[in-house]
Amino acid sequence: MTRPLQARIDLSALQHNLGVARGHAPQSRTIAVIKANGYGHGMLRVAHALDAAEGFAVLNLEDAVLLREAGFNQTILLLEGFFSADELPTLAEYCLASVIHCPEQIEMLEMAGLPVKLDVFLKLNSGMNRLGFRPEAFGAELQRLQASRAVGRITLMTHFACADEAQGIATQLACFDGLAAGLDAPRSLANSAAILRYPAAHGDWVRPGIMLYGSSPFADTNAESLDLKPVMTLTSAIIGVQELRAGNAVGYGATYRAEQSTRVGIVACGYADGYPRHAPTGTPILVNGRRCRTLGRVSMDMLCVDLTGVSDAGIGSPVTLWGKGLPVEEVASAAGTISYELLCALAPRVPIVEI
Ligand SMILES: *Cc1c(COP(=O)(O)O)cnc(C)c1O
């Protein structure tokens, strides 16, 4: 018998969710964001399923090259651009598009003497203050790129800090629109939250990430109500059962102590699989399809679940850690984090099954 933990990846759900993104932004082309190993789902697996997207966005040159070599002819965008000049010949060879967010990158590009022009996404820092040119510098940098023989198509880009929050995007959008007004260049602004909430920010290229994987970017709106279907379902089984007596504790640190006799199931999944160690007692989990709660600390390879109310459960009973029937957002929120982090953290040791 093999360890029962598996991540099931639903490829048709990926395609469905791409359709949802397209439905919200029918005039825009789509750059599917598949950084962080496709948010933990497997970059190439996701790219194959989402071949209908007009582009892909990744972080590393190695990933971009892998995509090209796998035969993807779409736009491939490096979300942080190149990090040093020695990457530039590879960008040219593989026809990769680069974000340009600092003057050093423009200098490197001008000095590189590339045989072909690179398509670039010029990034405006419209208020997030992470990457990008400040509004007062943007026009001059744009002119410099337009004058450069190293540069092909220029897309204007920004990224929102609060598209998923009540604060919204108004200030950042006004900043971007003010600078882009009158410029004849394609635009790219919207992450999942902006695709779902702000049609005014759709522009020419949308950049959905989390929604493709079936998770809601909003704390106050669940995925189902957005018609998003979970792609990853993490499943396992009960591999042990303990009958606690009143006063008995379970797990490291003895952080959970039973007040009365309690049946506890031991589940084959721990933090070395990517389950969050910070998930406290009470984190939701499904046993035999029924909602239960975790007990005590998550250990490296196991965690514990309260079997009160699932008297038919025993060794071999199926467990869902997250996914179909239990939105990953709920587990994330119980553990004080967001679904992105749980999905991206799926450990390489977890076997993946495509469904
Ligand atoms: C990760 C990322 C996205 C996708 O964000 P989601 O919230 O997952 O939709 C879009 N644009 C940029 C620049 C990103 O880094």
C-alpha cells in the first residue's frame, strides 16, 4: 500500500476558469500567470491545459525557455524582466517579452547589441511601490525605449495593490490612465481581482493568476459564487485511529487536550507536504465527505482530526484537505494565510494525478 496522499489536478476546471476570465474581459487578450510552478499545479501541465491563452507569464528565464522548448508559440512574459545582461541573448533567441521596471534594465538592453528587437512591458509604479517607474519618470523612460533600436512592441503596464480589497484601484487607475492617455500603446493592468471587479481596468492584456486555479481573490466572495471551480484537490486517508480519554493530549506540544473521550483520526498529510503548520485546532477538513476539524499541531507527515460525528470513519476513510467540497480559501483563512500560499507550497513529494 502506498501513502494515500495525492493532489488531484482537474484540467477541465482550469479550462473552465480561463473561460470565466475571458467572459469578464471579452475584449482583452489573456496572459495566464503560471509563475511559482503554476501556483503549485505544475507549470507545463497548466500551460498545456491553458493553451488557448494568448500568453503566459513566469518569473524565471529557465521557465520561459522550458515553455518555448515545449512548443508554446504565445507571448511569454518575464514578470520581473531580466536580472542581468547575460540573460539578454537568451531572451532574444527565445523571443521572450520582458517587463522593464528600472533604468538599469534599459541600459543593459541598449548595451546588449541584440540581433532582434525585444517586446517589452514598461511598468509604471502607480502606487504599489514595489517595481516600476514613478509617474514623473515614466514619460522619459518610454521615449527612451521608443527611440531604442533594441526594442520592439511596447506595452504599458501596472499592477494593483488593493484590487481585492475595499480600497479598490481608483487612485492607481487614475494615475495609469493619466499617463497612458493619448499614447498609442497596448495596456496591461488587471490581475484576477481587477478582472472580476473592474472592467475599466481590463485594457488589452489581462493577467489572471489565482482565478485560473479556481480560488477567489476576495476575502468576502467565495469562488463558487464567481463560477470558479477548484483545480487542485488534496486528498488523503485516515491511517490510524486513537481513542483519547478525558485529559489525554494529542500531537507535539500537547496543545490539544480532550475534555471527554474522543475518537481521533490520524491523516497522512503534514507540513512537509505543504499543509500549513500554523493551521490551529478547528481548521476544517473533510472525512468521508463530512466536515470535521483538525486537532492539535500539524506535524511533518501527519495531522489529527476529530472523528466525533463521523462514527463510520476508520482506517482507510477518505480525507479531503482542500479542493472539491472544501475551498482552499477556508483552510487558508483558518491558518491565517491566503489560498495562494497553500497552493504554491504543495511539496514536490506529493504525487499528482490529473483528472
Ligand atoms: C502574480 C501576478 C499576477 C496574477 O495575480 P493574481 O492575483 O493571482 O491574479 C498578475 N500580475 C502580476 C504582475 C503578478 O505578479
